[in-house]
Amino acid sequence: MPGTIEAMEGTTDFAWGVGTSAYQIEGAWQSDGKGESIWDRFLHDRGIRPDGDVACDHYNRLDDDLDLLASLGVNAYRFSTAWARVLPDGIGDVNTPGLAFYDRLVDGLLARGITPWITLYHWDLPQALHEQGGWPERVSVDWFARYTQVMADHFGDRVKNWITINEPWVSSFLGYRDGIFAPGEQDFATALRSAHHQLLAHGVATRIIREAVPGARVGIALDCRPAIPASPAIEDIEATKHFDGFRNRWFFDPVFGKGYPTDMLDGYSATGRLPADLVLAGDLSTIAEPVDFCGINYYTSIRIDASAKEQEFSEGPVGNPAAPGHTEMGWRIDPDALTAFVRRVHDEWQPASIVITENGASFSDEPGIDGRVHDMARIEYLDQHISQIDQLREEGIPVDGYFVWSFLDNLEWVSGFAQRFGLVHVDHSTQVRTIKDSGYWYRDRIATGRANPAG
Ligand code: IFM
């Protein structure tokens, strides 16, 4: 039963996991019939290196990586499947070797006693679908439905935990508004179209999985960015509300049956940025298809200063990565904001279950002369965040899982290998893996069966 510490102790109900995504670790970008994705094209066209061609070469090192994963003591592993590995052109013939790779992955996890959590979409749209308009086109919902059906029919006998879409804000706004992520477009209304169709696709996929997979548990992973006014001034409070609508409510509200927030609809409409034909009859009930859990990806919070025009800023003002209290992404470390946001999710949107689907920190520690990676700052970050979970459960909030981002030091999108989030260090020139001290720490913390053994 969620909501009690007893439920966590001595049971495997609580998902203690780590996460990855296909493009960030697999490599093998053209192997065994895989099609091109928008991330392959985006980084290649711009000459941005390193790219995902090899990444962590996970595709060719699967069994060793699974052994490594098992040695961390996790009981759950969240990974994404590359749409273009399964359906090279996005909708046509199934690529049997692509499915076979994920068969080996799923079977290898189950053989090691690790529960697979599949994420169907972690930003790597097949390039062929982008050339037909991609997410900004409404037909993208049908494309995603077909891909979901293939995956649910094939893996439903072994996989019960499904995440439809990862962080639709990020892929829509950084990819279609800011142009800094694939596919590199720059138009606000196009970003809204992408986001709306991803939310629709989530609702349709949820229904498909539930029908195809007996006992399925389906959710979405939403990135949250708690916003805090920089001062008590009314301008900062209003700007904070606007930022929260832009970044958080625009996604949480429709998924949990509240429709799009009217203040944001009015604002986007008044500024000519809301496409008139965006939301059709029935869309909101499709998006609000009930989920079994709400996935929350949390890294940092943002202070909103109206005069700095941060209301629709992407990631928040980047702090000094070298400064205390920040990770190397420049993100402020704020575990209390996670606690407050989870309470808010429980009160305001009331999902049956909450899973922290991503949480972690980038610090670039390297192996020392003793061959170990002493990443004390990451341990401290994880400890501060994980320790909140007992408290939340004692309050009756059903937090049922926690996934560290990430298993391996992977390709951090346009930042390449410069940002290291892994519990396992990867030397990208040799592909040698070294479990960091944080990996051993996490293994020991899981073994206690409590989020806060001292609590
Ligand atoms: O690496 C990313 C991941 O792909 C999505 N969530 C945030 C992580 C860190 O930036």
C-alpha cells in the first residue's frame, strides 16, 4: 500500500531505478536497418560533435551493460525505444532486428530481476516523419498510435510499465520555438502545435496500451520547473504565475482533465500566437485519458524576476556552474522545491500514483589514481532529494518510484559528453565503464529499503 514507510521496507513495490534514453546511449545509428531520426540529422547537418553515432555504444555492449546495471542493485530500469529502430520510416514495415534488440534488452532485464519501464518517445522522431511535417501536423497522432500498437502487441506480455512521452515541453519548445534542439525550428505557434499533438498522442497511446496489455501501468513523464517569485512584488508574483502556466500548467492541467489554463489561452491568443484550429472537439477528453501514474522529471527550480523578462525563458538564468549550490549545468540545487512540487501535484492534479522518473546532477568527476570516481557532490545531491521521499509518503502522498538520471555518462544532446549525469563513468574514447562512488552509494541506499535510513 503506498503512503506508508512499511510499504517500502522489505518489499519490491517501490521502484528504485535508473534511466536512460535511446539516442543518448545506443549508438549504432544505422545498424541492422535502423532509420534516421531528427537528432541524427540535426547534429550531422550542423556538424555538432560528438553526436549519437556511437554514444555509449550500448547497442553493441548490451549484455555487459545489463550486468553493470544489476550490480547497482536497482529493481527497475527506465529506457526509451528508438522509434526509427522499430519502424525505420516511422509508419511502414517493422524492422525485425530492431525489435530483436529490445527483446534482448527486456529479456535480459527480466532474467536479472529488473523490471523494465519503457518510454516510447524520448525526442527521436523518425526523420521520414519530420519530412511529412512531424509533430506540428495532426496526423502525427496516428503515426504514434501505430508505433504504440506495434510496441504494445510485441512487448505487452513482458512489459507492464509504460511511459508514453518524455518531456513534451522540452522537445516542443527547444525544438520548434528556440531551434536549439532537433528539428531546429523557430516559431512559437509551431511549438504549441507540437505540444498539443504530443499530448493527444499520449492520450491515444494510453488507451492503446491499456487495451493491448493486461495489467499495464501507463503514465507520462512531465518535466517540471517549480517557479518562485524573486521578491514579494506583485510584478514578480504575476510573472511567476505566467511562467508556471507556460512551463508547468500547460501540460499538467490538460493531462489531468482541467483543460488548457484559460489565462494562458487568453495570453497566447491576445499576442497572436495561438493557432485558431489547434484544439478540436474531443481533444481535451482524449488528452485526459486517465493515467496510472504521473512521472515527474525534476532537476532544479527557477526564481522569477519580472524585470529580467524570464516569464517564458527556456531553462532559467544559468547560474555559475562553479558556484556552490549549482550543478555543472548551472542549475541551482533545490531539493525543497521537489518536495513542494510533489505536494502540489498530489493536491492539484491528484494522480493515483507519482513516480520521480528523472532526478540527477551533472558533475564531471574523473577516475583518480586509485581508479575510483569520488563524486561526492552527486552523492550529496541524490541524498538531499531521495531523503524527501519518506516524508512525502508519510504524508500519504503515493510516491511509488524514483529513477536516477542517469545510469551512464551519456550524450547530453547538444552539450555532447561535456555534461556527465551518470552513476557510471564512461570513458568515451575507450568505452570503459567505471562505477562511481555515487553508484555504490545508491546500491547501498536501495539495500536499506528506505529513502532516508537515518530518518
Ligand atoms: O539528459 C536529459 C534527458 O534526456 C531529459 N531530461 C533532462 C536530462 C538532463 O538534461
